[in-house]
Amino acid sequence: MKQLKSLILGLIFLLIYSENLCGQAFTKVKGKVVDAKTNETIPFANIVVQGTNKGTQTDMNGNFYLEIQANQITLNVSMVGYQSVVRSIEQAKDIVVVNVKLQTLVTGLQEVTVKGRRERYRNKDNPAVALIKKVIEHKSMNRPEFLDFYQFNRYEKLEFDLSNISEKFRNKRSLRKFDFVFNHLDTSKVTGKVNLPLYLKETISDIVYRKTPEAKKEIILAEKMTGLGGYVDNNGIKMYLEALYQDVNFYDNNILLLANQFLGPTSPVAPQFYRYVVVDTTQLKGTKCITLGFAPRNNNDQLFQGVMLVAMDSSYAVRKVEMGFSKDINVNFVTDLKVVQEFDFVQNQGLMLSKDELSIEFNPLKKENGMGLFGQRSVSYQDYQLNQPIAAQRFEGLRTETLKEAINRDEEFWTKNRHQPLSLKEEGIYSMVDSVRKVPVFQKFMNTATFLLEGYKPLGGFEIGPVNTFYSFNPIEGLRLRLGGRTTPIFSEKLAFEVYSAYGMRDQRWKYFGSATLSLTDHNVYTYPIRHLRVSYQNDIKIPGQELQFVQEDNFLLSFKRGSNDKMTYNKVFNIDFLRESRTGLAWNLNFKHIQQVPTGSLQFQTVSSVQMPNITSAEWTLGLRYAPHEQFYQGKTYRIPIVNQYPIFQLRYTLARKGIFGSDYNYSRWIGMVYKRVYMPPLGYSDITLEAAKMLGKIPFPLMMIHRANQTYAYQPEAYNLMNFLEFVSDQYGAVFVDHHFNGFFFNKIPLLNKLKVREVLTFKGLWGRVSQANIPNKENNLLVFPQNTQGETTTFSLDNRPYVEMSVGVENIFKVLRIDMLQRLSYRNNPNIAHQVAFRFRMKFDF
């Protein structure tokens, strides 16, 4: 009976306690911590719930958020150099806002007043600097790469949410068709804001590493993501996000993030740019650690700030790091960024990541409380195997390899292999996005957006455009009207067509173009890696030497040009091209091109003996090689844009033409080589460097020589000489150097007014060395075509002599976050006719972080 009585009492107590516990709701607490005197926000302040191990830190903007299950809540807010503040709050069902002002610590001496300058920060005799030097000295032994071998299974989750959803936004009339999406609203545990999930990508992969010879490989076992069907390419979105959300290795000297490189806090030169301070000591999973704070010496430099926990033993290993950006940093659209990483000993052999999170909040206007995008990348690791030999075959092939079945895994596979299950909110993202795609209003919106951004109007499997070429003008054609379009993968995955027709009101001539492309792969014509056969024919007008990469030559905005632009040719071009790309980054193509050039305007093909040639015909065979390791693209429906990274790009082309074969008028051959590399120099920015060289063999007239890329428009073109006239210089051998250095605001950030504008400085140098060999200088013996002249009889096309052609520019970019303006000066060949003698200004639109 006593045992039964005790059991009943115990059950009653348990029921009462359980009911009380279940009825106890979470209290959501958010707020901001600022300096009481200056009202400046205090990042990385500590907020601890007294009597528990629950707590958090403020973000870059001094904000914090906590969810606490307790009746009475007492918060302790502290930061080194400030007096701690204790706040008690009552339990509440809604969010409680707690704003805290911290007073700086003042140490007084009785009856003594000391006046003077604020003590200057120094590296000398600074214990924090001595500690970071020890961390730097030992970091090679604490990196995973210190091990001979390692492998593990990784689960990565990348989610993007529309952040800070307001009631006003939810109640908009235009969103009534999308009411169902608001059933998926959730409060972020990181920011405390109400978010609407938009995108989710999950990846499960095996990572293998070998120290000697060094090799690392990722084998993607499964991949799953939301998508917008035919409007946006899933793979393109994935590649772009991967470029923004790079793997962060805290020990790297330079950390690549948001398509930029930032000097890491453990770089050997970091003490020259960072401040370090010892905050306190703490325990982390049984290890005693020193909390070491770090921040830029200049708050505006593109550097990190945060805290690292350094083990208080002979290893000097970083066991945890939390870091982000200063709110003053010159990075577009990013209002907050936070990296959290923890390192644990695995099998007592080495330190490996046990926690890895990267959170970024984007806002176009950088308004802290405005609506924006919140992206969070979280990675978990399991099945570590350290210092166990790995078969060499596992490292063969590409550095990242995706299994064929990776994108077709069923839900049973995901349930079994996810490291942790999805939340109800996350599970609903896939179905919610799929439902949005089916709403007619959404389809109409996406079609309109595609037209505005890409310039094409979709009509089923065909698109009309681009709209910016419908109308243009030039001195030969006068008003030029054009209409054309292209097929899309909806029409065919294997076959693509493109056509246009144009008419000049002044020359009263029709021009036209048509192409057909056949994919020789199991995917569509445009998807990387490409393997296709393309045949085209064009009958159109052209500026000699004008080669544009991403825009049409008859783009309306390019119709506005400085100086004379009346030397053109009517070209008939038949082209056959076979292109084969591989995932290793190596591509090659074989091309046959038959060109007939007819001079027009003031351009004449006249020999030294005054014989007028009606046209020049050439038939060229070209073999091209291109190597771009680890290249990534943003892939559109029918185009792709390279995502620049730190790896070089090499190109080599050889061209051969033989007189009499397919009607060719001349014998010649041509070699062209190019190397491109982006060189990061944090915190001084980065340089885009291009080296180019070419040589031709054979007796050839100037239209078949290498006509150097000139630009007479008012738009800045990185790949052209912006103060060179069209057809001003030709060569049969040359070398060129392009250097475009972006300082990313390194100097402007230190000037208060310019810092507020967030503009950035850029410096450009372009040099060209070349000549026309004596055999190809027009004379009576070779009877080649004379170089073009103007109406005054002055020669307007030249060979470079012993001097290089040089132009330089200084510019300001990031004006309104998209505009770049350059002030250019031409430094040589300033006596040539009709050139820009004075300082010139050019503009360019560019979206960048």
C-alpha cells in the first residue's frame, strides 16, 4: 500500500509538473546594445541568462535575439571596457524588446587628476599580440591539412528567406493570390525577425584529403534544391550562391567570401592591420581558453572583427571563432554577416570542424530594419576517419564530382542520410515554391522581368529580341531597324536556332543572320560543359576590329560615338564551329570561317599602284585551346556569365589560310595567346591582369592584320583601348598588358564624406607594343593595300613604332552601387589626327558586392 501510495503521489506530481512545463511558453527577447555616450552600436557584447548556460552575442549592428523558457528572466549584458548591466523581464507571449546602454569603465585615482592623450594602441609589449603570434606560429599544426589523410561525410544546408516581413507587406492587394505562402512564416532564431523562406538547397557529400601529393576531392552523393522552372536556371543560381557562400577556413591567410578576398585574422601580416585584445578566460567543452578579440585598426577596412577562443595549452589552437564585418565596411547590400565555427579533437589525432555556420543578411538600401534577404549556410560533419590511407583512385578525375544519381535521390534516401531532420518550415519550402510557380500572376511577372532584364519577349519556345537592337543608327546606314529572336530549350534541348533581319534607311540594304546549333551531349545546347556543332551565315555591316563580348554591335546605346565613324565593311561570313568543353576546365574548338569584306563609307581597298579592289576574301581554319581550371558560370536560359575567381585562364589560337582554297586571296597564319588572372591583395583590393601576344606570318593587307580593339563610344569597355580610334592601329605582331586595380575603398573609406557614399577607387593601365613587319608595309614591290586616309589626305591607320601605345585612367566605382566613371588620359601617339587630346570621361554599369 505504501508503494502504491508513493507511486500515485509521484504520478500526480509528474502530471502537475508536466502541465506546468507544457503551459510555459517561450519568451522571445530581442534588443540592441549601444554605447551610452556615443550611441554607437556594440558588436559581440555578451548577453547571458543568469542561472543558466543560455546566452548569445550581439551581431555587427549590436542586435541580439533569444528564446527563453522561464518565468523570471534576468539578463546580464557585458562587454570588455564597459560596466555590466543587469535587466529583469517578465515572461511574455510576444516579443520583448530590451535596449541596453553600456557605460564605459572609468578608473579614478583619489586626489589625482591625469589629463593627456588617449593611450595609443601598440603591438609592442601587448599580450594579445604576443598570443596571436603564437596562434600564427602554430596554425600549420592545428589545421586539418596537417594530417596525412582525412575523410568525412558532410551535410550542407543553404536557405534564403525574405527577411523582416511586416503586416503591411502581407496585406498588399498585389499579393492576395499568394496568401498561402504566408502560412510558412517563421521567426529566425538568429535575427529574431519574421522570415518567409524562398530557397533551400541540400547537399550530402564525401570529402577526401591526401597530404602527399596534396589532393582534395568532394564527391556529391545527393543534391536537392527548390527551383523556378524555366525562368531561372537552377544550376546557375547554385553556382552563384556557391561563389558568395564559400567554405571559410579561418586559418587561411586570405579568406574568400562574397566574391572578395579578406585578410584573415591569423595571417602573418594581420597584426599590422588588426587590433587584438585579451577579453577573458572561459571553458569550452572542458578546455580552458583565452577569449581573444580582434577588429580592424581602421573600421572602414575590409577586415573581420570578432572573438576567437584560444586553448590555454602548448597547442595554441583556436577552438571556436565568431566573427563578422564592421557595420562601416564597404560591402554592398550586406547589413550583417556572421561566421561561427567550432573545432573539436577527433580520435585524439587532430582538430576538425564540428560546427560551421555562415549567416548573411542582405538589404538593397542597407536599412537595418527594412525588408531584405537572409541567407544561412549550415554544415555538419560525421563519420570522420583520420590518418587512414585512402586509395589513389578516389582522387582521380575532377576536384568536385557529382554522381549521376545525385539529383534523383528519393525521400527515403534523404530521410536516412540527412544529419538532422528538416523542420516543418523547411519541409514546406519545396512544395510552397512549386505552388508559387503555378500561379498565373507569378508567371506573368516572371515573363515581364525576363523581358526587362534580358531584353527578350518569350513566345512559347521562341523569344523575340534583344529589344535594345531594334533601333540604332550609324553614318552609313542612318536609321537601322532590326528584328530577330532565338529558340529556347522549350523548343528543343538538342537544337537551337537564332535569326535576325535588319534594314538601313540610308544605304537601303537588307542585312540578315541565321544560325543552327546542335548539341552533341545529353543536355541542352547551353549547359556547361558544352559540346556542339554550330553553323551560321551573316550578311551585315561591321566596324573593322570592333569585337564585343556580351553586347550586340548595333546596341542602341553604342550608337552614340565620338569622332568620325565612317570606315566600315559589308561582310558576308559563313562559319562552322565545333566546340568541346570538359569539366576539367579544358576546352578546344575547330573553326572554319569564310569572309568576304567589301569597303564602304570613306574606307577604300586601294593598292599602292592605285588599283581599287572591290573586296577581299579569306578562308580561315582555326584551332583554339582554352584552359580555365575551376571555372564557374551563372547560367541563364540561353547565355552564361563567368564568375571570376582566383584561378587563371589561358587561351591559345592558331589560324591558317591558304590562297586559292575556298577562294582565299592570301596565304597567312596567325598565333594568339592570352593569360588572365585576378590577383587578390587584401586589404588593398585586387587586380585583374591580362597579358596578350600575337604574331602573323605571310604577306597580307591591313584588313587581314590584327586590328587593335578600339572604342569610340562613351561606355567604358574593359577589353578595349577606350581612347583609340577605330582602325587607328594595325599590327602583324604585338604584345599587350591590361591592369585594372580595384582598391575597394581602401583610401576613400578613410575620408568621412567619401566613406558615407561608399564609393571605391580604381586605377587602370593599358599598354600595347607592336609593329607591322617591313614585308607588310605597303610599297611598290608588294603592291599591298595602302593604309586608310581621311578626306584631307592624312593617314589615319598606323603601325606602332618603337613606342608603346599607353592609356591610363583613374576612376570611381560603386556610384549608386552600380555605376563606374573613369577619367582617362592617352599618353602616347598624341599627334595622330582626330584623337582625344584632353582628359576624357567614360562610364560603365556593373553590379558587384
